[in-house]
Amino acid sequence: MRTRRLGHSDLDISVIGFGAWAIGGGDWLFGWGPQDDADSVATIRQAVDLGINWIDTAAVYGLGHSEQVVARALAEIPVGQRPYVFTKSSLVWDQDRQVSHSLRADSIRREVEGSLLRLGVDVIDLYQIHWPRWGSSPAGWDPGSIDEGWQAMADLQKTGKVRYVGVSNFTRDDLARANAVAPVTSLQPPYSLLRREAEADLFPWCLEHGTGVIVYSPMQSGLLTGTMSRERLAALPGNDWRRKGKFFQEPHLTHALALVERLEVVGARHGRSPGEVAIAWTLRHPAVTAAIVGARRADQLHGIVGAADLELGDDDVLTIAD
């Protein structure tokens, strides 16, 4: 699989990475419904066999469970073949499984130790601040500041606990504020045919500053795969967050399903799935280093990895945008 250098790091990462959000399971605020851990491990191993060389997870995915499942998969992969491991900080939870947000230095130091333990690794290849702010923390909660949080991240890099540090869901102003403290290796923003806001100011900033970009939800959480329908959406488990997700509601749903029909047309030209076309579209942007794509079963990867070598022409782009 093709690789690209991530920002100013020495990491050459595959243009598609394995996203481990969904394998955290359904028993938390943003769960995806029930998930079999054995299926998750088999899917990660298959992803590596297909050339994917990095996994993106977060402590909060399944409230630690995703990282534990990633550790199980890593233990079954020979050391020389193991993928890079990226994870995230800043979202924490209590004994009642309530999620809140902290950029306090002492919290981030505790979080990295928890992630290292759950992942079973000595060093995290890319450690990211998950969110710069969060709306549902308890009343009176002091989350700290971006300056404090980013300094803590830079300090972790100096100690060798993490190789590189990046951010997720930051605005342009947030990026500038962090970069004044220490260089930002990478940004992880949402980006898809349905969410193009990053093109306006985030991508230009990253190009100017040599910051890598790994986009998430290029298939809009499964909506652009070609396998989502109104019937399937109605049948999703009650603890799948997508039942209430913005793009799974009208009028966005009708717009998305019409877009999928155009993706199918382009996919037929190249022998690729609609999802692969949607991913390849995000990889066309010069600021984008790679895309994070989730899978819950090994067979789903066959509708994903073909995006890595799919070159869309001008006619394809016009069809998609029609």
C-alpha cells in the first residue's frame, strides 16, 4: 500500500489507517452497538496483512476497551510487522462511566500511563489531544487550557513516552495557539464529501506549517459505503450512536443516499465500491496525508483498501459533484 510521510515526523504511514472507534463496543456514550472482540482482533490482523501500517484509537473508545482489544491484536502480530499505534487523550470518565474533558497536565500524564498499560506498549507512536473543548463536563469542572495541555504533550515527547504529538478536532486558532508552544505533528479533522469545512482554513494552515493531516470519517460513519439504507438504519441497535447522528437524519439522509448513487456510478468505472470512491476522494486533497477508516469484520476491508490505489479523474469528480 502507498505510504506518505506524516508531517515533520519520520513516520511513513499507509494512506489508509485502521480506525478503532467502533471496536470499543456499544456500552458507552458514543458506542456502535455490540461488537465481538474476536472479530475485532481478526479484522486488525487482516488490515495489517493488507498493508495498513497504523491503528488509530483513543482511550475513551469503549472507555478503555478499544485500546485493550488493539493490544490483543498486537500480541498476535510478529514484532517486525506490528503497525504504528496512535491514540488520544483529554476525554476521561468516572466510575459511573460519565465522560468529561480535561487538558490539565496532571490528567494527561495519568492518561498516557493508562493508555500505555492498556495497549501493552512502551511508547505511543502518535499521541493526540482528542478535543480542545467538550460540552458535557460536570458543572464547575475546570478543564484547563490548550496551552497547558499541549505543553504536557510536548513534555511527554521529551521523556520518550510518545514519539510524536498531534491534535484532533482543533480549529485554526487552536492550531496556532498550540504551535506557539511546540510544533504540531498532525491534525485529525472530520472530512468527507458531506463535511468539507476543513478545506476552508484548516488545510491551508497545515500545508503552510508542514503539519500532517489524517482525516476521520471519510465514509461518514458508514453512510457512504453503499450498504446503508433507511431500513438498515432503522434496525441499528439502540446503543448505536448513529441512530441520533446528524447525517443520519433528514434532510441529510436523503442527500447522502443520492450521493451514494453517484459514487456507485464512479465505482463501476473502476471496479471499486462506493466507499472506496468516497475515501479516494478525500485522499486527492494535497493537504491530506491519509484517511482513518473503521471496520468491524475482516470482510469489510475488501470494500475499503482499494481506495489506496484509486486515482479519480476529472470526469469522476464531476460525476460525484453533479
